[in-house]
Amino acid sequence: GAPRPRLTFLGTGYLGATYAICFAELGYEVIGFDVDEAKIAKLAGGEVPFHEPGLNELLRKNLASRRLRFSTSYEEVAEFGDVHFVCVGTPQRANGMGADLCYVEAAVSELAPHLTRKALIVGKSTVPVGTAEWVEELVEKHAPAGLGVEVAWAPEFLQEGFAVEDVLRPNRIVFGAKSEWATGMLYAAHDGIFDLAVTEDREVPVVVTDFATAELVKVAANAFLATKISFINAMAEVCEAAGADVTQLSRAIGYDPRIGNRFLQAGLGFGGGCLPKDIRAFQARAQELGAGEALRFLHEVDLINQRRRQRVVQLAAELLGRKQGPAGPDLSKARIAVLGATFKPNSDDIRDAPSLAVAGMLARAGADVHVYDPQGMENARRALSDLTYETSMDDAVRGADLVCVLTEWADFRNADPVALGEIVGARRVIDGRNCLDPALWTSAGWQYRGMGRPRVEA
Ligand code: UDX
């Protein structure tokens, strides 16, 4: 077929690095760009600066094949690429609501002047609806006149821990484009994905649409996922009041294919770099558009999610027999083991992690908190330095008056309650992710509390 376009990925954070590496693996010639020289040096040296299963191997393989390079030069990237993917961060603004687009603006307005031929600039970062039009204006302003540089949007849906698989084998692809040329380039830039699907006898559905819809797809999908999680956590609250078991309720409603059993796990709620920030930015943008009322429920979704964290502190006070003070319970002198600091297992990401937030709340209530996480220790220590960090589960748990399992790592799920029972100070456990078997733990002499489950005594 036609020669494949050369691709660049601007911003080698989680999203850009993963895409750059995976698209090299698909056979494209790729440059990953970042303004951060340390990050680029690491990647060029064959080391992924974050934890993502399978990615290091692919990085090394594709550096060796010379299909993949890294650069800090806009000039080099502009000279090289036919399609430039914008993968920079869109952090939450300091005021807590809207998304900050300064990195998108910098990437586009600094790349564009260096372009020397027609190229396609494709947005991938999660942005407020309307951003693609604004990027088009930026390109018009900063690209040399007469090249006909175009803009398109192609949102991504990758989940941390499954990022390689999600990029190589997406369950759908969305293109927002204005011209046939742009659509054609987008198809060419994703050919590798379609070819792989053909060899595996799969189909990848493609939705080709306008800018606004493509931008909205991403935030709508995340809003739906967040809502599903908060729905089941709201049911957990009702179960707690009624003495029912939300894990069984979830299983029972999940068998209805219209509902589905995925993302219906009650527990500590959602965290991470996407869902919490995206639902806030989505509300802020809808407000600006005069459609704020339509998303008012997302405020409730957020509140339900926050309440789950408070619930763990409340359960801790209950289990430890502590009184509620005016500023919450007093947990002073209680030694509490917190197992899990990342926002989910198989990740080292602690951004908006419910587990780490709860660890901080317990410490603020006076508890002596000892944290252990298989991958997140370094990041956690940087974010919350005044907790005690241990180097193993046993060290965290030793002598504890209470054990809180707050991220469902396999190590914790499979922990032996008999062995742990020997080294704790008292056998009390809060299962913040409903990932333990209450019968197993109670038969080993533990008082068990789950989220939205009936209390079980030893
Ligand atoms: C999410 C979306 O899934 C992904 O499509 C999007 O591109 C980025 O945001 P990610 O942030 O990697 O991905 O995490 P995800 O696996 O979705 O989990 C988000 C949070 O929800 C985690 O804190 C997890 O513990 C929690 N969660 C998930 C639940 O509490 N219950 C569930 O049933 C599922």
C-alpha cells in the first residue's frame, strides 16, 4: 500500500510515551518529543519513567530497531513528522474545576512555526469540548502561511496497567476530522492497528465524526464510568444502613446484560489521574456552555466518591472503640497498617489515590500510620512525607491495632490471615476494596469490616 506516515508524539508522559512506543511496535517510524530533557534521556536510554507492564521491553526492542527515537527539538520533530499527536497533560486548574490548556498551547504554537510541509496535528489529550477549534486557530496563527496544515482529534481510552493492550487492541477508535485528507491521514496513521486486527480476525469499530463530538466522547465515557462506580458505592451506603451485602447485590444486578458486571465494584471509590479530574473539568465546561444543569449529577457522583473515604475513618473509629470528637474521631496512639498507596493495583500512580488520601486522614485523626505498597512507595513518600513507610507487608502490619487494605494488590488479596494474625497487635481488618474473603479472615480470628457489607465478628 501507500507508504506509512511518520509519526511524532508531543509530550512523553504516560500517554505520549505509551503511544510512541506502541506505534513503533506497530511498524511506524516514530519520534517521541518532550521539553523535559531528563525524561527524554531516560526514554532514549531504554527506561520507561513510570510503571506499566510490558512497556520497557517494547521500548528497548524498538529503540534497537531504530524505528523509535526521542527528541527535545521542535525543529527536528517538525522536519520529521507527517502526523503530530498532541499528548501533553491537561491538569486541573488551581481553582479546582476547569482544565489548564497551557501545555497544549505551548506544544502547538512552538511546533507550528517549524513546519515546512503540509502535516496533520492530532489532539489526543483529554480536553474541554471546543479545544480542537481553538487549536486550529493556533495553527493558523503560528504555522507558515500556505502549507495547509490541518487539525484533527483522536481521543484515547487507555487504562493504566493495560495500556499496551489498549493501544494495540482498542475496542474502538474515534476520529474527529473536517476534511477527507485529514480522515485519510488518520486512517493511514492507524493502519498498523487495523492490520493487526485483521491478522487476529478481530474488528476495530471506527467512529468518524466532528471535532466537538470526538472531544466529548472521551469525557462522556469517563463520566459514565465514574457514575457507574458511584452508583454502586451509593448502593453500598444503603446496604450499610439496611444490613445488606453490596457485593452480592452487585453480582445480581450485573448479570443483566443491560447493566453489566464491570466497573460495579463497590469499595473506596475511584481515583487516578483521569476520572476525578475529568468529571470536574466536564462540569466546568458544561457550565460555561450553559448546560451546567445537565451535569449536576456529576457533583453528586463526586460527593459519593469522597464519602467512601470518610467511611473508612468512621469504621476505624468503630473497630477501635474510639469516640467521635467535634473534629471527627480521635485515633491517637492507634497503630494502623495501611496496605496500598496507589489508586489501583499494578500501577505506581498515586494521583488522587483514595488509599493514600485515607492514610492521610487517619494520620490527621492522630493515628500512627504505617504504609506499604508494592510499587507506589517512592511516589507516595514524595506526596505525603509524614507517614511511616515500610518495606514489606509484614513490617507494616507488625504490632498494628488495625489493618486497612486500601488497594487490591494480589499480594494483599492472597495474604494469609493466619500468618498475619500472629504478628499484628490486634486482629482487626478493614477491607476497603472488598477484596478479601470475610469467612477466611473471621475463621482466623479477625474482626472484619468491608464496604457495604454486613459486619462480621470473629
Ligand atoms: C480510566 C478509564 O478507565 C480509561 O478508559 C481512561 O482512558 C482513563 O481513566 P484509569 O485511570 O487507568 O482509566 O483507571 P481505571 O482502571 O478506570 O480505574 C479508575 C478508578 O476506579 C480506580 O481507582 C479503581 O480502583 C476504581 N474502580 C474501578 C472502582 O472503585 N470500582 C470499579 O468497579 C472499577
